[in-house]
Amino acid sequence: MKYDFVVLGATGMQGRIISRDLLESGYSVLLCGRDKKRLAKLMKKYKKTAFEYVDLKDVDHAAKVIKKSGANVVACTAEGDWNLNALKAAMAANAHFIDLGSEIWMTKDQFKLHNALKKKNLIAITGCGSVPGVGNVMLRYAAAKMDKVHSIEVGFAWDSNIKKFVVPFSIQSISEEFLDPAPYVEGGKFKTAIPLESVRESFHKTIGKQSEFLTRHPEQYTFYKYYKNQGVKNIHFYGGFPKHSVDKIVAMIDLGLVSKKEINFRGTKIKPVDFTTEVLKDLKFPKGYKEYENLWVKLIGVKDGKKKEILMECIVPTLKGWEDAGCNIDTGMPASIMAQMIKTGAIEEYGSFSPEGVVPPKPFFKELRKGHMKVMENGRVIN
């Protein structure tokens, strides 16, 4: 059977979300990963699927699987560490590519493949989820309304009706946001901060007051890449977590449960973060649990010689029928939308990009609204 899409890392939460959204949009999907049993329900419900074992350590094998599938668009939802390998596999199979975002050094390496992708008439977009993803497209929309952009703040804030810990997304990525030096741009120069030493309190629509802190993300690099010529000098990314979530994450950090340093467990070397990740994969949402999130971007700039500020927000609820995903729909669904936009030709410029460089805002926002995600400009719904 020939497939429309290949999803790498399909066994994880985001992989299951994007796969289900593609399937419900009428497409066929080859599901790839390392744990087929995690896809049993999805494959039972949706018939236009199949599973192939793929370990992204083996780029050649991944490329063979993609090529054999017949799909011309690959969506990678594996841990960000594997995005460059996944992109190389897609290129070898002559397929377009999206992922959910990488560390800055890997994002740079992906951009270095721009000319090679153009020569092959291929599109690759890195950072296609929430932030990065939705935030990048909101930036593109707002920046087009300014002559100059001086400062950009971007981030997320979320909360839940039941104050019980669930895994909001990859525990490895979360721990890195809490621990890794956070880059930011100030006065046109890149600097770093210690995340938990940069805490501030802010107010966000639907969330209320919440503590947030500078955190490591690729947007600081990609925003500057695309908008330095429009005058941007300051870029800060803030991650906001509810207190009940922060307390548990900090406890796991303090206990060494998310450490990447190998330990010897009964004769086998393991990384605590890998063990913790596997354990938390089976953590269930409490009955009646709902989440809500605000993805936001604030721009300060100049229009017609006057100071102008624009606050873009995307308000994300828990979607009926998707309760087991919480507000994680705002990562998997935008990725599905961008993959479909490549498939249908709505995105047609070849090369390597992040979303602010190539995704048309208005049709993208229109598709977000189908998932009940409202996009707001200075408090006014625009989709």
C-alpha cells in the first residue's frame, strides 16, 4: 500500500496526535517507531495504517522505510535529538519533512541543508508544533504590520482544572527547559541565563497570574535570523508552568530522576532520564481532567514613525474526544496542518525553514480554528 504520510516517533503522545489528525483528515499514514503496542488502539480504529519498526540511529534503514512507503511527506515527532537524522533519511528518500523543533545547534545544521533541499525540490520545516510552531506563524503575521520590530517576547502558559501532575510533554524536553542555560538576545547580542534564576510573574488570558522563566528554545535563534533586518534587538522566551507541575518537576530534578549521566543498574548502564521517560509514558490523566493553554507572542516596534505593540495569543482548550491529549493538541495538530499544507501545495517554497519563514498565516489560522484554537490579535479573535 502507498501512504500519504510517514510519521516517525508515532508511538509517543505527539506522534499519536498528529497521526490521528492526519487519519481523520482522510489520509493514509505509515506509523513508525519502536513500540508497536502503544499504537494498538489507533491501528484498530483507523484502517489506512500500518506499522514499521524504525530506530533513527539507523538513517539508511529509516530512508528505505520512507522510500518503500511511497509517502512524499515525513513528520518527525521523535525526541528533538533525532531530528537531523530524520531529515537526512527523508532527503535520501526524496520526501518533504517537518519536525517539532530542535536545539539551536541542530536547527543551524538543518538550515545548512537549505541549498541541498532546494536542488532536490524538497521542503523541510523545523519547529512545527505550538512554540515553536504556532508562535512563529503569529510572529510572521504581526511583524508584517510593522515597519520595524525592536523587541519580541514569546512563550507559553498552561494550567488544569485538577491540580495533579501529568506529563505536559516529553519529560526529557521539560527537564532541559528547567536546567539548560537559556539563550536570549539583548541589544543584538546572544546571552544566557539560568532558567530558575529568571522567574517573573505574568498574567495571561485564560490562565491568570503565573510564574514563568526564561528557557531554552530555538525561537531565539530563528526569530533573529528572520527579523534582524527588520531591526529586532531583543528576544526572550518564557515558559510558564502551574505550581503543582513545577513542584513535581523540580523534585524529579533534585532526586536525579532526569539525569543524563549513566548509572550502573544490575550490570546494565542506563540513564535515569530514559527510565523516567518510560515510566511516565503510562501515567494516566485523572478522570474529568482538562487543560488550557495560552501560546503568546508580544512585539514592540514602529509603524509609520509611531510606536506600535501587538500581542498575539492562541488560546487552546481540551478538545472533546481528545481528552487524553489535554492541550497537547496544540503541538500535534499544528504539525499535522503544516504537513498537510505541504502535501496540498499551500506551502511551495523549497529549502529548509522554520515556520515564520514559509507558512502563510491566514490559512494556517483558519485550520487552527477547526480544532477550536482561537488566534487573537490584541484581544480580538482573528480566525
